[in-house]
Amino acid sequence: MSKVRNKYFLYRVKRVNEIYIEYHGQGYSNIYIYKNHIREEFGISLCTFYSYLSINYKRLMKENLTGSGVKKETKEDGRRGIDREDAE
């Protein structure tokens, strides 16, 4: 994901994942969890539910707390990034 998400979005993703982990551990199917616990509380589609499950929210929350979370490497001469001839 290229952009940092806002805190409320990350909270929703975290909560959906927590509910999923709780009920999946008890042996309930994904559809049951979605229909009985996620759809009513969050009002999201099944596709969005699966998208939320695929998001690494822990990493994104950590990046939000520390800034961008991505360090660019600096070359020996002090420049950042990749030159075109270096990329090939």
C-alpha cells in the first residue's frame, strides 16, 4: 500500500481482523462470521471484508506511529534513490 491510512480506517481493519480471529478459532466459516458479526456492525460488503483480512494492519499502525516507516538508502556520494543505469 503506497499511502498511509488514517487512524479510523486502521481501527476498523483491526477490529474486523480481531472478530475474524476470535470466531475462526472457534471453527466458524468466513461467511458465517461475515453475515452474523461483520455486516451488521461495520456495514461492509463481503469483498471489503476479504480485503480487510488481507491488510497487514499491525505494520500500517506501526508506520503511522513512527512516520513513514520507510527509510531510503543513501548512496556513497550522499544521493538518494536509484539511477537508471543502476536499475538495470
